[in-house]
Amino acid sequence: MVALKLHRIGDEIGVVLPKEALAALGLGEGDVVYMSERPNGAPAVLIETQHQSQLEAARAIMQRRRDVLRVLAQ
């Protein structure tokens, strides 16, 4: 587990990730990450940029095919 400290960066609050955390996540300067909160109130989860477009496509398909997925789930 890595402890992260919040820092004031201009008018906002930011988190500085240690080099070890960046390496473990495969991230570097200029990369974009998205935060997503889980419905059960669990802490927010970092999602790597490369998977974001896949998640958006899956959500769109699930929204369009909601009735089919509901039947398949039974």
C-alpha cells in the first residue's frame, strides 16, 4: 500500500504519485487517468486510459441491449 498526500496546486488540490506507483501503473507524465466511483460506495478506482474507450463502448452496448441482457441474466 502506498500513502498519498494531498497538495495544493494553484487553486486546486492534487495528489503526487511516487515514481514506484507510476511504474506499477505504467503511467508517466502527460498520461490521462479517469476516476470512477463504485455504486456500493467503495473508494474511487483509477482506470487506465487505454481501457477507457473499451469501457465506454461496453456501456453503450449494454444500454442499447438492456432488454436482451436482462433475458440472458435469467
